Amino acid sequence: MKTSQDILRRQENAARQELRRLVSDRQPPGEADASTFGPWAGAITALRVRTLKKGPDACRALFLEKVKEQPRLGVLLSTDPEPETRKTSWTWAELQKADFPDPVWVVPGIIPCGLVSIGGRPKIGKSWLALQIACAVGTGGRVFDRQVSKGKVLYLALEDSPRRLKLRALKQLWPAEVDVTFETDWPYLGQGGTLALRKRIEKDGYSLVIVDTLTRALGGTDQMDLAETALIIGELQRLTQELDVTVLLLDHHRKANGMSPDPVDDLFGSTGKAQPLDGVCGLYRTRGKKEAVLRVTGRDVEEMDLSLVFDGLTCTWLLCSAPGGVKKDGPQAAVLAAIGDITAAGDLAYASRIADRLGKDPSNTAKLVADLVRRGLVREGAKQGQIIPLYLVDEERPADLLPEAPEPPDAPPGRPGGDGAPDPVPEAPEPPPGRPRSPGPVRVGPPSSQHSPDESGLLHPVPLQPENRGHRAARSPGPVRAGPPKGSALEGHLVDMVLLVRHPRGLSEAGKESATW
């Protein structure tokens, strides 16, 4: 006995088939009776009449108008038909026994079979990456150390000349035999281009089609129009499913909005572009830098971030080998080092303190911290007032993840003591370049009301520097022969360091005079 859901599913499948015939394939109306379309009978009848009277272009225009009134009509066209015998109820025992086919990949774990987009800002290396993938598929090579299956590739290079394509392929050291066909001109997708693509794939048997770029392939299509973009992208997705082919779209990102990069939200245009996609990749690179991050997400794709670097010799993107995707000389590594040093000294590490330690802008440091938290390299502790302390996820940080610290200088001989042995030199974490070496915060007696300690309630010792008045030399670590201020009780004595009170506006003279020697 058929249930109401079975009847509705059959009506939707019939309506979907007729819509694709009229709108996507631009064919005359079919022979099915209007009653078989259920709730969609009125819209489909109007489209049939418009096709017979004014042609397929007028039918398509009417469809776009009706989608604005009935958005579900556009969803119906872009989604896949549901099998009438589809199993929708499963027990855990049945799921354990069931065998499901593994997903098919173009680049394993990154680019699945189907409709996939690689987005990014203009001129950051999307085309170089697409050519790299095309060469690997055309030869059965590797991408990011992942073996890919050999197949025929159709590359729609709509923004390049034949001369530029040749130069780029030579720079990437393409071999003589690469099964890639380039087309530098193609009909717009909404004006017969999708149908031409279908015929070409059926004729020549391509397994991968690269569209560079989607904006050029769309022509004058309004990418902010949800109905129109969803219709065109939905037609491409149907093509990939029916012909078992992958279509890789190179798309543009909108301007950065200051939020964390998101490969789906950053796509230029309406959300209708991302809805039918099986996989979405976003290439993020700071202009002028060789390093980039490829963010990957999708239906059957595990979300990941791949740290890449552009090899200027072969003009290809290479996978960084640093753990966690952090370059040992990059800004993220400096933040990780600062967190480790601050926590090792017994202090709380938080964004503003890290920025102060590194001498960087607080807002940029906060973004770096947020990225490290999202990538699982840093964890946030319980909030303390307005402060959120930060901790390294792995206490024992890999040595190649962080910048190498210089070896400390040999300690000079100590002062003569009771037994003549040198005093031990306190071990201290190595600070970033340009900052004085410090053994860490030291708790001292309460300062005067004019000179408050920092928010941790600690006064920080700093070694004597040449700019401190009254001394003759400065060396750290180890004792320093220096002259305290004239007239003080310590004049003429040998001192190791001076404790100076931190003050919001710098160190005042009173603070210097009242410091502990």
C-alpha cells in the first residue's frame, strides 16, 4: 500500500523531470498528464504554454520569475530525484551489516567526485593550483603527496591566451604526454554552455572538467540572484551525477569581512552558488607571501586546513611539512613560543600580554591566537575577570615547531663568597629579539600608590641596560659592575640587576629611587 509520502515523492520526481526537460534541456513539453505533477501542476502547465508560444528562452525567463514567488520550485529543479524504493528506516544492526560504496576522489581526501569549487581572492594562485591538478590527473601523478587516478581533462581557460597557457605549463615542467585539452572560448553556461559541455563529455569521455573562472563562464548572469545562480549551478551538479564526472569551478572570494575565513561564506555572490556543491575549497594567502592555507569542506569531506607554500622554481603549491601546519619562522610559531615562555614563568598568557611581549599589534595577535585555538594547537582556560588564559595543548612542543632560541652566553666568574665559589646564574626563558632577558616576575613589597604593578600584581626585574643612569657597563646574565645613583646607600657596591616598577607611563624617577637593589 502506497503511503502519502510515496505518492508525493512520485509527483515530485515527475515534476522534476518535466522541469529539467523544459528549463534545463530547452526541449518541448513531454506527454505526461498535468495531474501527475501534483502541487506543481499549475506552474508546469504555465511553463509548457510559454514554451509552445514563445520558445525555450521565454520559458526560462518565466521560470526565474516563478522561483521568486515559489523558492521551492528552484530547489525541486536543483535536487536529485529520490528512488521510490529508497530505504529510510535503519536499525543499528542493519547499519552494521550494510556495505556502502566508498566515495570516489579526484584528489583523495580533498576533491571528491562531483561539483567542487576552489575560491580565493584574485591573483593569489588559483589557476596555478588548477593547472597543477590538471597535470596530475592527465598523467596519473600526485597532488600534495597524494596519488591521483589518471583520466582525461577538459580545461576551460576562459581568461588565458594559448601563449600564457604554454608558458605556465612549461614553468610547471609538464611532460610531453599529458591528457589535457584546453578551450579558451565556450558558450555561457546559462545560454547553452552546460548543454554543450554535456555533449562534449559524452563524446570524449572526460573525467575532470576545470572551469577557469566561473564568473567568466556565467557571462552576464547576476550572481547575487539566488534563483538564477541556483538554477545554473544545479544544472552543473546534475551533469556531474548523470555522467559520473567531476567539474572543478574556480571562483572568486568577496573582500575580507574581518571574521574568520570560511570557504563557503566567502564565495562571491548569493548563497545559491554553494548549495549544490559537493566540495568547497578556499585558498587564503597574504598578498606578497609565498605561504597559504587551503581550507577544505564538503558533504563527504572531512574539514581540514592544508598549509601550503608556493615553489617559485616549479610554480606549484607544495605541502608544508611542519607539525600542525605552523612554519617555524612564522608568526604563529612566535605566538606559540610566547605562550610557552609566559606560562613557564608562572604568568597567565593572554592575547594582550602576548602582543606586548612580541611587540605586535593586539588585534592581529588576537586573530593569530583565535586561529591557533581553532586548529587545536592552543586551548583556552576558564575566564578570569576580563582575561581568558591560554595554554599550549601539547606541553612538550616539537622542537621544529618553534623558533630556535640562541645559546645563552657563558656566565662570568661570580663574586667571592665564603667559599670562593661563584654564585649560580638563574636560568631564564629566552625572550624574543629586542626584549631584555628576564628570569621572570618577582614578587616584592607593595609599591607606592603612584606606581602600581601590572594586572598580575607582580613587579618585573630587568637587567641593567646602558641607558640606566650611573653604571659603567651592562651584561646579562651574571653580575654587572655598575654604580648605583650617587648618594644612595648602595653606592660603590656590585649589583646583579635592578627591580624597576612598571608604570603605565614609563618609569618615573621616584620609581627608580624606590626600587630594590
